[in-house]
Amino acid sequence: MLRTTPFHPRTSLINQLQNWRRWSGYYTAGLYEMSHEREYWAIRNAAALFDVSPLMKYLIEGPDAARLLDRIVTRDVQKMSIGQVIYTPWCNAEGKVLDDGTVSRLGETTFRMTSADPNLRWLNLNAAGMDVSITDISDQMAALSLQGPKARVILNRCAAKSLDGLKYFRLMENAIAEVPVTISRTGYTGDLGYEIWMEAANALPVWDALMAAGHDYGIAPAGILALDVARVEAGLILIETDYTAAHHALIESQKSSPFELGLGWAVNLEKGPFNGKQALVAEKAHGSEWMFVGLEVDWVGMERLFHEVGLPPQISPLTLRASLPVFKGSAQVGYASSSTWSPVLKKYIALAHVQKPYFEIGTDVLLEVTVEHQRKYAPAKVVKTPFYEPEWKKK
Amino acid sequence: MTSHTYDAIIIGGGHNGLINAAYLARAGKKVIVLERRPIVGGAAVTEEIFPGFRFTEFSYVVSLLRPEIIRELELPKHGLKILPLPSTFTPMENGDYIAAWDDHDKTRREIYRHSPKDADAYDDYARLMVRMAMAVKPLLSLIPPDLASLSPRDLVGLLKTGLYAASLSEKDLYAVAKLVTQSSGDLLDDWFETDALKGTKSASGIIGTFLGPRSPGTAYVLLHHYMGEIDGAFRAWGFAKNGSGGVTASIASAARALGVEIRTDAPVKQVIVKNGRAVGVALENGDEFHASVVVSAADPKRTFLQFVEPKYFPDEFITQIRNFRVRGSSGKLNLALSELPNFTALPGEGELHRGAVSISPSIDYIERAFDDAKYGQVSRRPYIDIIIPSMIDPEMAPPGQHVMSCFVQYVPYDVEGGWDESKKEAFAENVIATLEQYAPNIRRAIIGKQIITPVDIERIAGITGGNIFHGELLLHQLFFLRPAPQWADFRTPLPGYYLAASGAHPGGGIMGAAGKLSAQEILKDGLR
Ligand SMILES: Cc1cc2nc3c(=O)[nH]c(=O)nc-3n(C[C@H](O)[C@H](O)[C@H](O)COP(=O)(O)OP(=O)(O)OC[C@H]3O[C@@H](n4cnc5c(N)ncnc54)[C@H](O)[C@@H]3O)c2cc1C
């Protein structure tokens, strides 16, 4: 059996299709209703509640905590203020990405790190000789993510302290249903959103309080399918879908540097030594061979492919996590790793790895699609990500 | 008196007028929209009638808004969001219900509960309707060819020019031709036996008409309902965020971004004609605006019988416009509620409250509702199409309270003895009493109501006769016959004067096709 999260007593009752996926050895809901449509629109127009308990979570404490993390991740941890959260990738010595996640500074010498993959060994290897303690708190700590334009009013209705002053990528101690929680203004949807961290043993009252407070604002529990659409719209990468963790790669070409994943903004080459720095300095000097970009499919061109066989466009409402070749003329110049119909933009969009020089914004390329069992090529353009960023995301 | 000069003046800031303006501005033209009301939108407006309660006052669902317009004007960038309206719930007179949910299997099981035979037929019927919608839908974005008359054979020829023609068989095309002349009642009797299922489906065939489900021609209107379905993931069908006014707001924002000047509180009195050509307009207050072309995005009666002196039009044309049927037959009751209606057939808050609720227990029920209207009465037990916008978009009402939109038929424009306050109250009472039969808590939940009769539609939205589509979607008022034979291409007998709203091809609904297609024709005529 896989593990169930602390919210399972609630989520299992409302999962209409009993549609469960796996996430780090836990059961996680694919969707709760018969279709993920309302869950998706809750993210974009109300508020969606995700059980994100399966995230890996580590507590890193001690005089050398900041030094350890600074050595691991590509951003500057020393400069973080207390109550700040950063999103960051981390690399091996060759400057290839091992994982990506968040680092929160809870106190001068206390940090919490979240990641997709287990990192306990990697943290310990890097901590050799340092005065720091590393605890895997993944199972002890439950987490919820409340995402959408109504997230703040809902939290203000049920939290002990107002969320009004909490800035983007900051956290605060708070309480919900008298349960002590940490609330960070973070998420994986590119909308207004918060993540709520609490002891696993106290999880259920928090779920209940949020659901009750959110009732009048259209709150909807939501699963991975809706999340997957929103995160592509937000241009956010997913490990093992959009890139292969360097220590899972079997061949060199499966690995990516942060630059090649479009995470150059999260690489600080100014700070002191860190894993992969040398390689990244060299890559920066030479320029990257690949880039991770957004593709916007030209809908008229896409429609034409369907009209040729006498059909209206038939597009799946689900995010496709499969590789679609990208061409310039007849030469393959890359591949899309995630693609989806965006209901809010009414556009077909994709996240793609594209080779130099075709990754420049505005470049016309072709995306391979299948129409009635035949390979066709839909015209697409390289565009900036995020595809969708509402004005209230950071306000 | 002030005077201004433009390339084009658009009379009426409904969604078609705004779309027309946006397309002309996109082609580099200097355009002004003149709207008589303090707000734009026409029949697509959202207004806060009671503090905190926002009513989607007239139109309430988006069903046909053209995908190419959404795309070309980048409406999502300007705030357009079409939210799903996933189900239709029909409570029945015997205390049971029948529903179409947002899942194929679930719906099939639900129909099976009433009739295994209907459950089977349901799939085949849906497929046929989609295929027919595929045949007809392309016509919505075409200028209708000028055919002298309409016979089924001509229609087939016409359909063959369409986009999906290659994938449709001759048999499909003849099925469409048959549909055009059938009643929705006859069509549905061929397929189903469950009364409430037939009642609900037939209802989409009578919306906006002064016909009953047994009247010929209603089957075609029913097909309109399916047109949105073939958009698939594109989904141009649902409830717009902020109601219909949200659609208008996104179009107005797009138009402004393209340089369109929009003036509200600017009622046009008359079109100025010089040397046999429309050259401008005069407002009620005497202000004049001059332009190379004048576009009316108001209804055909105003456009041809009110804004311009009849002497500029051929007699025959004037007669045709006079005969154009614009009898309003629908009304609305917009409610502010302290709590949700609790349906005895399926108690408690649930999925049904996020979809449509249809009071349409049988074809006979609706036909009887029509019988009342035939003789100048409001239906005692009307057909009602309900949505609860606050359940779909939490911003429509204060938290914990609700707004409910009830579209009601039949509510005749020419009610016997004329409309007055007591008749309006009596109409509202018919609706509430009908609802009470299925959701007994409704009366005590009402904390505010807005009653809209066809006369109110005329008065507020400025649509002559109060017909929701600017003229019924009847066969003799569609395609190349709309609004009059030979004048279905948005041009009018008065040079420089165009029609761009629902009274033109391809008809009413929040569709935008008339606005866009007319802009194309104006540009083709070489607007300088
Ligand atoms: C009660 C009701 C319910 C409906 N429900 C739906 C629905 O759910 N879904 C759907 O798709 N469609 C629905 N419709 C139909 C749809 O709303 C209309 O067909 C559509 O909005 C008409 O748009 P338009 O731009 O063609 O004209 P209008 O919206 O009628 O715009 C015409 C504009 O011209 C203005 N005007 C008139 N005279 C003058 C003047 N002298 N000077 C300046 N301006 C003037 C008016 O004020 C108005 O703003 C409904 C309509 C009604 C009335």
C-alpha cells in the first residue's frame, strides 16, 4: 500500500471517481469531481484547495544552516531575511539540475526546505564538517495550498491574524481553528495563493475550517489534473516531465542546467562557492545550447489541420505530459515536454526545450500534433512565459 | 451645437456595435460609438440593482460568441472568462427530477432511470445534432448568398459550401433541411418518450419566439443550442464572469485599446442624409457627428423606421421592415436571495445549483403556457430557465447570499389591457408560485426582485418590441431573408448606411457575428 496523507479522511470521501495518483509514495487526488473543469476555474476565479502534504520537507537548523543551504542552491541564502521564502533549483558539480523547490527562513539559524525528490542524502553529504542538524519532517508535517483570487479573503475569515500585510514569497506564523500554522504566500499556479503548513496530527480541523470559510467564495478541493493546467499557464516546470533530475539521468543529454530550464534568473554567480558554480560560470560565458521556452500554437493553423479532415478541433482538456517534436522547416530543433489547452487564455500552449538559435522570442516553429492518426505540423511561436499572470498575483 | 468628424459612427453600444467598432478601428479607422444609455452593453449588461447583488439583467448565458472574435480581439486579455455551467436539472410535477450532468455516463444512467430506451436514443440524437450543427454553424460566419427563394434543395446547396461539408453526407444535409421546417415537438417525439426530457429539450426551440413547441420551425432554433457544443475545448458556451456585462466590458476594453471612442448618454435622434447618402447623425440634444459611413447597431425597426425618413427607402423595403416580426414573448425575473432554493426533488445544496434549472416538465406544459400567451395572457404556469450566477461566480452577490436569474416564457409584449404595475406583479407571482411548487422555500428567500417584461426590455435595453433577438429567429426571418430579402449583407437601400446588430444575419444572441461581418462588408466597400 502507498501512504495516505493526513487529509485522507476528508479527501477520500469526496473523490467521486476514486481517482488517485501517486506522489512521493502517497495517494494524491487526480481530481475530485467527474471533470477537473470546476477545479481549474476555482484556481482562476475563486479558490482551489490542494493537499500538498506529499512534498518532501526538511528542517535544517544550527549555526551552519545558512552556509549549508547556500552551498547547495543556486540563489543567495545568506541574504534571505527571516520570514522570506525563495524558489530555487540546485545542481550537481557539473551544474546540472538535481531538483527544484523552496527554502524558507524561519529564524536566524532555522530553515525549511521543500523538494520534489528525496534530498536527505544530498543534504548530509554536503553538510560534512558543518554544525547543522537535518531532519526529514515530510511525514510529520501536513501542507495545504489555497490558490486563487479569493484565497486571501477566505484565509482572513478563518485565520487568527490578517493576511493583508503578507507579501509575495513571505511567510508568517498564524493559527487556523486554533491549530498553529505557518502560512507562506507561495504556490504552483501563478495566481494569488498561499501554502499552509501544520503538524500532521492537527491537519483535519484546518481543512474543515478552510472549507467552511471558503464555502461562500466558491472554494473547491482540487487535484493534480487542474494543477497541471494552471502550472503550465504559469510557465512552471515539473520534475520528471519537463526535465530529468541529473542523478536519475542515464545519459548526458537527459541532463539540463538551470539556464537551459529558463531558471537563469535564479542563478546567482556573484555569491560564494556553491555546487556547480564553475560549470555555470562557463556556460554563462559561452551561452547555452538549449533554452526552455513557451510556445503558443497558432489556433487558425491548428483549426485548419482539423478542417482538412472535416472535423472541428478536437483538443483534450488535460495537460499532455508527453514529448512533442518541434521543427523549424524539416529539421527538428527541440521538443515540447508539457502542452495544454489554456481555458483562461483560450490558446493552446506548450513548454518546450528548443535549440539555439531558435529559442529567441518571436521565432516561428512547428509543433508536431496528431490529427486523426496522422502526423501534422501546427504553426507556433516562441513566446515569453508566464503565459498567464493576473495582476493580483503579487499585489 | 458641436460637430465632429469620423470615418464611421456606430449607433448603439450593444455587443455587436462595439465589435463592429473594434474591427473598423483595427483596420485603422477613426470610429465613435454612440450609446443612449449611461452604460454600454444593450441586452448584455450587468447592473447592481440592489446593493451588493449584481444582476445579469437580460441575457444570462453565453452560447454562441464567435471563437474567432474572442481570438482576434484578444478578449481573454481584456478580462473575458467563460465559466462552465455543467448541468441541467428539471424537477418534475410528480416530485422526481431528470438531469443532464457534466458526465456522459452519469447522464446516461440518469436517463436510464426514466427510460432505458431514451438512454440509448440520447447518444444517437446528440451525435445527429452535432453533425447538423457542424453543417449549419459555418453559415454563421458567412455572408448569406442572395437566393431568390428558399427550398430545401437550395438550402442543401448552401450547406455544401460550408466548412465541414466534406465530412457530411447528403443524408445529413437533408436531415438539416427537414429540421428547418419541423416543430421541435415532432422532432423530439421521434426520438424520446420521457416527458420531462422532451419538455426540456423542446424549450430551446421556443426561446425568443412567439411559437409553441408544436409550431413548425422551432426545431431549427433548437439546433442553435448545439452550436456551442462543437467548439469542444474552446468552450464559447457558459456563464461569463461578471455576467453578460462581463462580455461587454471585455469587448469595450478591447475596442478602446484599438482607439474606439465610446460615448454614453448619447441618444441618436436622426441620421443626417445628404445627396442621398448617410453622412452623420444628430443626437437628441442637437449635437452633430459627421462620418463617411453610419452604422446602426440598434434593432431594424429603429434603424429603418425611426432614424431615417422613410422617403429614402423603397416602399417595398419599408413594408418588409414593418412586417418584420419583433413581438417580444419573454421576460425575466431577477431575484436577490437570502438562501438557495431548496428543491424537494433533490434537497440540499448541490451540483444542481451550479448549473441550469429548467421548469419544463413536458412539451404539453410548454404548449399550454403558449396557449395563454396566444390570447394576450402571461403564462399561468410558464417555462422558466434558471441559473444562479452567484454559485458560478462568487462576486455576483454578497457572501452567503445569492442572485438568481429566471428567464420566463411566455410574457407577451401586447398583454391584454397593456402592462401596468399590478400586471407586472401578477407576472412575478406566476413565476414565484410555479417555483414554489418545486422549491417551497423560494418565497421566503426573496429579498429583492426585478421584474422585466418585453416592454421593459424595450424601455431599458432599447429594443423595439422587446424581442430578445431583435426579431424572431423564424425561417422567413433568417439567413438571406434577414432583415429583408436582398438586404441581408448588412448594406441598406441608403448608401453609406449599414445594419450591424442582431436584426441582421445571422441573428440574435451574444454572438458578435453581425458586428464583425458587417465591419468586413463596410471595409470592402472601401470606407475611407
Ligand atoms: C431577456 C433577454 C435574455 C436573453 N438571453 C440570452 C442568453 O442567455 N444568451 C444569449 O446569447 N442571448 C440572449 N439574449 C439575446 C442577446 O442578449 C441579444 O441578442 C444581444 O445582446 C443583442 O446584441 P446587439 O448588440 O445586437 O443589440 P443590443 O444589445 O440590443 O444593443 C443595441 C444598443 O443600441 C442602443 N440604442 C438603441 N437606440 C439608440 C439610439 N437612438 N441612440 C443610441 N443608442 C441606441 C441600445 O441602448 C443598445 O445598447 C437575451 C436577450 C434578452 C432581452
